Amino acid sequence: MAITLKGFALGVATAAVAGTIALSGMTDRALAAGEAEHPPELDWSWTGPFGTFDRASAQRGLQVYSQVCASCHGLGQLYYRDLTGLGYTEDQVAEFAAQYQVEDGPNDQGEMYMRPAEPSDHFVEPFPNEAAARAANGGAHPPDLSLIIKNRAHGFGSIGENFLAMLQVRGYSSGADYVHGLLAEGYVDPPEDVNLLPGQYYNKFMGSGAIGMPPPLYPDGVEYEDGTEATVDQQARDVSTFLAWAAEPRLEARKQTGVKVLIFLAIFTGILIAVKRRTWASVKH
Amino acid sequence: MSSHSAPSFKNPVVRWVDSRLPVFSYMHAEYGTFPMPKNLNYFWNFGALAMVVLITMILTGIMLAMQYTAHTEHAFDSVERIMRDVNFGWLLRYIHMNGASMFFIVVYVHIFRGYYYGSYKQPRELLWILGVVILVLMMGTAFMGYVLPWGQMSFWGATVITNLFSAIPLVGENIVTWLWGGFSVDNPTLNRFFALHYLFPFLILGVVILHVVALHVTKSNNPDGIDVRGPQDTVPFHPYFTAKDSVGLGVFLLIFAFFVFFAPNYMGHPDNYIEANPLVTPAHIVPEWYFLPFYAILRSFTDDWWFFSWFLSWLMTAKLAGVLAMFGSLIVLAVLPWLDTSKVRSNRYRPIHKWLVIAVLIDFVILGWVGGKPAEEPYVSIAQWSTLFYFFAFIVLTPIIGWIERPRPLPASISEPVLKGGATTAKMEKS
């Protein structure tokens, strides 16, 4: 009887821990995204316990960002120097940064002046301030894209689906699905009952359906340096991969460290179990 | 009691110190020879685990504070700088962020263990109350910590929760202004939350020390809930429970590490990666998962709820009723030792009350589930019935079951079922 009760107690403990963990992700992310449709789920290179960013895709994504998105969207958390993490050399990064002008100063005359950007500078903002951004965009404020993949990661649906995705280490990939879906498949003819204001467009993946951004991507809208065919879907995938990297440049270090930590802990726990059994072997309990 | 004869230390330095400040004798008595019931199961790991998480939180928190800037203009960016540019900053922050969730998981299991095995009963009432005090302090600390990254949920969560105090009659609005240090959640609010978030863990540590002192007076309860009869019922803390706690710690660290390295944002909310904006309200403001059961109780009290309009609407607003119920849900926990009228501690020997404990656990999980849902049907009704059940279970069912229940016979001692092959004698404890 003692054994069954102990088994029962352990069962309750396990169920309580597992249940708490499962339910702890239960904030309803699908609802937080509004009533909009779920974008299609893609396989991203950086999901899974060993995931790394597809460098070629992310580099193409940087091209899409700088030739298309950057005219309205900032990337304020990034420095140009961070681009070495995408596989560029320091010279390439310096050359890339030098295309942009930043304000510096004051100089010894007390005046501000413009100079080419350096790797130690933040990505240059498209607008000097929010009011200027709104004035140039029909009252809409194009959000900063540094964390867009993380802050649009509203999950994969139900509590159960999110729990499974967590076990598969899919992380914030639902945010990339969203950005990709919005850019590549979201712009469709509005349903009859949707009234759009002047300057608004319809996108089925936006919570309300109305979006201030005109469809930004066109076939061959960018000419890829590596010769990849620039379909709208390809550009959307590439820019989503780039932005996923931008949202968390330390993701690869995190996962690689994690694999080592888990292997160590698994072995160490095994040893601890052996020690405990040996210690308790002579005790009747 | 363990032997009071001080152990003789071989090391002369240790001996010199110990005869002037008996820290070594103390550790020897409290963690070396300290007698532990030998029938403790793995539920008894969770107190030690909570201690480990508390220390982890304090250490990572101190290091994060060295890099964090408590100013509305810089807080969000300083956290991102920790994530991107500070050496291993991402690791510190993800440990701290997920450590908060782990702390609550561990503490909720620890509380449930005390509830199931009757660890709150005589003579451990004060030990239990100190535990509830720790829970309340933890909730305050976690709430203020969540505000510091200054994301959208930080800001709006802080706005909603601090606004609760406006429900207090007459002085409510003044109290809210005083808490904010202004007329909205703003820079002064962020500054004081940072100061208090740094202070509270040390208050927790203080109460934890009292909790441990009280534990070492009354000694551990055990799965049979009966008193220790003699040395045959116990084993020394070291090496038996250092070994057993280490196993639990290893398993716990595996789970903790999985979240830190592979699912660090699973238990957070994506909106908190958007910088706070007082002009844009998120579609759904949800607290962190560990507050959801209490949030559900708070939100249950609406003007059109029959229970509120029948019994309370003549006395107070629905908002005040919700706030009082939320704090009340913790107060009923604190007075549980006096609500439970049974002398039998462990639910192993309480055939009826055992089901009440399981029902309360399910009720708590349901409250957590609906607490994360938008305020619409059927979730509102589920939350309201679950809230009623929570209080009904503690205030009405617990004392009644204690009176009418016939407990199963208790074993004569902890070692008896082992030594006599499971034969038990009916001996009711009247302690």
C-alpha cells in the first residue's frame, strides 16, 4: 500500500509540474493577434534545438530590408557592426555603413555636421521623429523592425498546439510566419463588409484587416546579388529570416550553449541518482 | 532532537572560529545530523528547490541591475542592450525571466504538498503562515519586476494593477496617485518599482530564514502526517537528504535549462517586446501566467453577476469586491490551519477530504485557464463558479468534512509499516 500511495503522490507531483508548465503558456496568443487568419507555418532554418540562421537567406533579406523596408521602417536596436554576425567581413560592413549619412557633433565650432556612418553607428533611422514618420505615411507610424519577429509571435493556436511547438523548439517562429504571410500572401481583395479609409489597404493577416502599408514587394523588386530569383515569396522569406536574426542575434549561441548544458545536466543527474540509490540502499523506508 | 554535543573539528582554524562563533556547529546540527523522517517522498524536494531559485534570482538580478537603466526613455533599450551586447547578458536575462516562472511553479507545488499532507496543522501553523507571507512578497516582487523592461504589457499591467487601489473607498484615488508618484504610470513609478524590486527579494530572504528556523523547531512533516516516535523513524539530513534533494535539483535544472535555452519566451507575452506606449492600449491585457488564477478571481466580480448583486452590491462596488476577493483568496490560505477541523494531517488517511484537495487543485488550474481568456462567455461564468467554489471549499466544505469524516486508521509509527510488512493498528492521533 505504501508503494501505491507513493506512486500516487509522485503521479500527482508529475502531473502538477507538467500541467503547470503546459498551462503557463496559456495566455491566449491567437486572440491577442486579433481575429485574423493564421498565416501558413513554414520551416525556418533557425528553429529546432540545433537551428542556425541560413546566412545566404539572411544576407538576401538584408538586401530586401535596405532596398525596400528601410525607406519607412527603422532597425533601431542594431549597429552596422552587428552585420559581421551574418557572415560579412569588417571591410564589407564598413563599406555598407559608409553608404549612409549620420549626424555627429558638435565640432569645435559648436556645429552639428553630417558624416558617413561607421560600423559603430546604429542603423540610420528613416525619419527624424515619429511626427515626421506619420506626416510622410498618411498618419500611420511604420513600426521599428528590430523586434518585429518576436513581438508578433502570437503562437500556433490552442494551448496544446503551443505546447507541442515549444517542445519542438520552434521559439518565436510564428512571428516570422506572420511577417512572411503578411508580405507574401496577405494582400487580397477586401471582403464586402470591410470599409477602408483613404490610404488604407486590406491585408487578411492584420488584426483589423486595415493596413497603412501598400504592398511593398514585387517580383524582381530587388535584384539579388547571388542570382536567386526574387519572387515575392522568396523576398518575404529572406527578409523574415533577416529580421529573425535581427530580433535575437544571440540565438545561435544560446542554442549551442543549451545543448552542452543539457548534456552535462543529464549526465550529472544520472550520477546524482546513482549516489542517492547507493546512499539509501541500507535504509528501510 | 539531535545531539547537542558539539562535533570536534579537526581543523584548528575551524575549531578556533567555532568556539567564538558556532557557525560550524550550527550547520552540523541543522544540516548534518538534523533528524528527517525517513519516509519523505520527492514532494519534499520543493522547499530546497525554492531556496535555490531564490538565490539564483538574487544573483542574476544583481548582475542585471548593473546593466539596466531605470528610466522610461532608456529602460527598454537597456534591456535589449543586455540581450545583444552585454557578455552573456542574454543568459542572465533569460535565467532571471524564466526563473520567475520556475519560482512560482516550485512554490505552487511546495504549497500543494503542504496542503495535501496537512503540513499546515498544529504545530506548524506559523510555519505555514510565514509561507503565505513569502508567496505574497513574491507576487509583489514579480509584478514590479515585470514592469522594469518597460514593454507594452509592463506598462499596461502596471496601470491595471495599480488602478485596483482606486477601489478603496474615499482615499482610493489619492493612494493611486501616491503609488504612481504622479498622475499616471510614468518615470517616478518605474524608478520606485526598480528600487522596491531590488529590496523585496531581501525581505523574502528574511522571511525564508524565519520559515526555516520555524521548520527546524517543529521539524518536517511527512507523507503519513504522524509524529516522529524516535530515532528509528528518522535519518540524518546529511547524507540522506542532501543526496535526495540533489536528485530533485538535477531534474529541476534540466527543466529550467530547457526553458532558458530552448523556449525562453514561451511563458512570456510577445507584446512585451514592444516598447511601452501610453497612447496605444493592447487588445488584451494579461498578467503573467502565475497571476492568472488570482486575476480570474478579481475579474469575476462584475455588476451583473447574481452573487454580487444579491449579496454585495448594497455594500460595495464590484471592483472593490473583486480586489477584496483576490486578497481574500490568500487570506483563506493563511487561516487554513483553523478552517480545517480534522486532527489527521495526511490526506492518505482522509478518504473524503482528499477529493476536496484534488478538486481545489483542479479549480485553481481552471481559474488560471480562464484568467488568460478575454472577459466574455463562457469564460466569465466559468471564472465566477470557480471563484465561488474556491471560497466555498475552504470556508464551508473544509470545516464540515473535518467534522463528519471518518479517517482511515493511522500507522502507529513511520517505521511500523516497513518493519511489520504493512500491518497497521488503529490509533487515532490526538495531538
